[in-house]
Amino acid sequence: METVSVIGGGSFGTVIANIVAGNGYRVNFWLRNEESATEVNEKRENSRYLPGYQIHENVYATTDIQAAVESSSVVFVAVPSAFFRTVVQRLAPIIRPDALLVSTTKGIEAGTFLLMSQVMQQELPEATIGVLSGPNLAREIAQQSLTGTVIASPDESMRERVREMMRSEYFRVYTNNDMYGVELGGSLKNIYAIIAGLASAMGMGHNTNAMLVTRSLTEMARFGRELGADPMTFLGLSGVGDLIVTCSSSLSRNFRVGLALGEGKTLDDAVGELGQVAEGVNTLKQVQQKAKEMDVYMPLADGLYQIVYEGKTVDQVLSALMHGEGALDVEFEAHRSKQL
């Protein structure tokens, strides 16, 4: 039985482990918490993140990272961006030289503005790397709701291998060679999910949500184009698909942070109540700074930054947005525009 590793015991890591195990692979599942690992092995459950979700018998949980990866042909890394580099550094001396590395983390490293695939490339320059991203709410995957995702890599054999490894009757895997664009879409959408949650808490309706989603998509593509991504990538599952789901569902952690902010709670209280990492909070800081450095017009992201970190009211920011100058509706293939 071929061995695959999943590094990270959160909700998405758990469903990845189960999908791969269900396709006939042995899955070494690395968790930091000994109690959680014991629970997975003895009760076949990860109750902290997915209570009631039955974990496949081919999943073997461990807190020993070397034992988890040393014999694995494919390693999925599903840890928050704040810990990502540290974990990859631990993996570097112990994984097989021919092992494939797949990041599932939708975030940007603080201080460097590197995406997780770029962190992997720095720490493991000879490795074959891919990114898994899409509209993938873990609780719905656990319920076997029909779901699509994207495996992106410049290496075609990597894309095909992961696609075969993960596909099932309810989980469909598509491929893309624009790894940077796919990963950037998965990171940026977290910002706009916070905005959507905030708007929902204020009682704004479907018209508002539709405007937010489409203008958010424009910002994402505009920013991605300036960083070298293919703007058309943002029209796929990892862009607009992920954006729609996270801007519409209370299962989205970032949406729930926005809801809490809209109810008048502080950012610290909103994140504390969540009890899990909301990547959009860190991503917002990174993107706002990078957009200013590159002179990329991102009024929605900048408006959220003003609300969260500069103390401006929602009404002040909305007024500025709604009374801004008119501009193109669709600009994926247009020249750079500085208007909303």
C-alpha cells in the first residue's frame, strides 16, 4: 500500500486524509496534539474540528513528524501560514528526495509576501511542488456534498497523480498550470469574505452581496495580473468559485469574522470567538501594504483595512466607495485601471 502524508490536523487536513485513504492509500496523519492523535487512532474521530465525522481505517495519526513523512511519496501540508515555514523546515531533511509536496494553505507569509508554494521552493528547491485550492468547505466535504477543487503545478505528472489520488464520486479534481494564480486566488478571497460577513451583519441583501463578489473578483484579478498571474485563472474554481462560497456561507471562518465585526465586536474578540485561524486577517495586512507599494487600486481591501485597523466607520468607507468615479465593469483583458 502506497503511503501518503497529511501534515496538519485541522478540518481540511482531516477530509484530505479521509479522501486519500478511501482511495486505497495508507495515510500518515500528523497532528501536534497527542490527545487528538490518540482519538483519531482509537475512536476514528477528530472531534475538535469535525465532530461525528468517521475517519477511515487507513488513516494512522501520529505526533512524530519523521515517522509521518519518511516513507511517503506525496506530502500534503495543511497548516496555517504563520507556522508553514517552520513545519516545512522540519520536513526538509527527512522527506524522500522524490516526494511530491502539495500545499493546501490559503495564506501569505507575514513580512515576505511569499505564498506557501514559494516558501516550499525556498526551503526545498529541488522538490516537485503543487497547490490544492478551491471552494472547499471542509464540513460540506465531510457530508459528501459534491465538491470541485484544483491541483495546480507547472509539472503535469504531479497534477495528474494528485488528481487520480483524490478524485471520488463526490470530490472532483481539476488541473491548472498557473500555480501562482490559483494560490493567489485562494489567499485573496479571504479578505473579501470578511467584507461580505460584515455586510451581512449590517442587513445588506443579495444585491449587495452580488456587487461585492463581482467587484472583489475584479480587484483580485487586477492585483494578480500585476504580480504575474494569469487574470483568467481567477474565473475558475480557485478564484470566483472560492470567492462565491466564502462570501455566502457562515461555514467560512473569514465570513464569520466579518459577521462579528459587523455586530460591533473587536477584531481580537472576533478571532477569539472563532477558535481557529482566519487567514484573511493576516492576508489583509499583507495585501494592503503590497498594493500601496505597487500602486494597485484595491478600494475594497483598503476600505476593510481602514475599518479594522484605522478606526473608520463602515458608513464612512461605504460612502467613499459608492461615490467614487465610474469605471469598467470587466477589465480582465483591459489595460490597468485605477478606478472602481
